[in-house]
Amino acid sequence: MSTLLAFIAWCLSTILLTWSTWLTLKRFKTPPPHLDAPFGLLPVSILKPLKGADPGLEQNLRSFFDIDYPEYEILFSVADSNDPAVAIVRKLIAEIPNANAHLIVGDIELGPNPKVNNLAFTYGRAKHDWILISDSNIRVRPNYLKRMVAHVDSGVGLVTAVVAGRNARGLGAHLEAMILNTFYARGMNLAAGAGKPAALGKSMLFRRSDAKRFGGLGALARFLAEDYMAGELMRKLGLQVILMSDLIEQHIGKQTFEAFWQRHLRWGRIRKAQVPLAFYAEVLTVLPISLLFATLSLPPLFGISLAAAAFIHLGISSFCDFLILRHTSVALEPRLPVIWFLRELIALPLWLHIASGNTVMWRGTPLKLEPGGTLRA
């Protein structure tokens, strides 16, 4: 590679890194636009698809009973009455009898996506037009729904959020938190800054009447990333997808390195199937690659040593992540630099593994991703 090409690649990588960091910090400091609720505090049906008893599940679900909001219902959906989550939900409903919460057991086979099949049975039983789909590992604050609804106006089709990893235990869990709290936070804000915000099923608010116009849940069942496709289909209706100002917390708990790797292999292959150009551009920002560009170009062009070039690049990369971690992490612990360095070391092998295939494991089931994100068993 010529010095000039390496320098152009390094500049592009650095611009993507710094611009996405600036966009992320800007969003964190921007309050919701309609906190005075000019559109009213819309009644909302919260759909919680459950499968198994994830770490911290009871506390996660309990936080939704404590939401400060005038009118909402919680519909917990499980496909099997023997699911371990059933006992936890029944316990919470018994403890908080005044809550408008219901457990619904059953699913409808709409397609190969098991989450959509789980939700479909409950979706038709929701009382309100405004639907909030929220995954089981999300833990929220009492003002969560008010601040989310404060992003709604007449042109908005879907409101979603950046996720921050919390309560990590074990190496895999700490790596999970680091990648959520830097790479994904920055990536979601970069996509939003480019006018293509991605919907995330961890927290996704939309009108059922709008979704009906593109076919409802049935139109999403053949995709693994049903959340991303919901956002794309809303945009095709001429409606906006909005990334809310607040972070939402994902309780991670204990997670093995293998579980971390398989999760991000799946997420990466989803990105590759649905936005291949963006996925292949990611490699420019992987630290070993961007560091190589820096050391190939900066010394000959500016007369500095290899060590100085490496120091400059590592300084920019680590400082950008430090700025984001100040907002996405509960505390800047002494082990964070070690976790950050390990995350950077495995980023290239993980990207190469993602690029090498198109199959994923989902709840023990092998699935093949076709171009565009459709699923085949």
C-alpha cells in the first residue's frame, strides 16, 4: 500500500471515529424535544417477549411495574407455560395486584423468527394503538416512558434508544458492556447522523396502526433483525425513526466469553446481510487496521517515529472511547483500560469470523441469513 493511500485510509478512519463520538456526546446532552407533552401522555401497551429466566430477570421486569405514567399496560408473552419466566411474572403480578399487567401464553407461527412468533399472539391482544416492544434484559427508570413519548410528533413512526451495558460479571460480560458502551453507542449515533437511524428491539415505540400499513408483525417474521426492518419499513411509509436522548440499561449479569462471541457473531452477520457496505467499512475503524494505516503513513509524511505515530493514533482512539464511557458506564473502574485493550485485540478476529459466513445460532437453532436479512432454517 502506498503512503498516500494509507494516509487517506487513516484520515477516513479518524474522521469516522471523531465524528461519531461527537454525535454521540451531542445526543446525550440534548433533552427530549417535547417534555411539556404537547401531544399528550399517550396510552401505551408494553409488550415483553420472554424465554427463559435471564440473569436479573425479576428486577428487570419489576422496573416496568414502577414506571411513573398515567395509562399503560404490560403484556408478558411466553410461548410455553413451562417456561421458567412464567413463575417470575406470576410472582410480580401477585405482589403488585394494582398493576395493569397480564401474562399471555402461546405463539403464532408467522415465520422463522421465534421472537416475532412469540409476540404475535400477544400483539393482537394489546389494548392501545401505541405499542412499546421491550426485551427481557432491559431495566428502566420511573421516568422512562414519559421521556420516550416526549420524542413523538406527527411525523414520527418509531422511537428507539441506545443501550448501555450494566452489571457485568465475568470476562464475556465485561467485553459485552464495553462493545455496547462504545462501538454500538457510536455506531447507532453515526447511523442517525447520516439520516439512517437503526431501530433496536430493546426499546421500540410505534403505532400499531402505522405498522398495519406495512403488514404488521407478519411482514417482519422472515427477518432475524425484525427491529431493523421495522425501522426500514416505517421510513418507506414516509415516517421518521427517532433515536431518543436517554440511554436505556441492559442488565448483562454473568456471561461467558463463548456466549459473548456467539452473540456478536450473530449481530455482525445481521449487519453484513442488511447493510453490507457499512459492515465492510467497519474494518477501517478496527484498531489493528487503523493503527497500521497510521504507522505506514504518518512517519514518512511528517518525519515522526513509528512509536510516535502509534502513540498519536492510540491516544485519539482511547480518548474518544473514554469520552463516551463517561456517559455510558456507571463508573470508570480501573479495569476498564484492560477490558478496552482486550476488546481492541479481538475486534479484528471477530470481524473476520463474521465476514467468513452467513449462519447464526438463535436459542440453539441454526439459521442461515440470506442477503437482505431474511432467514432460512
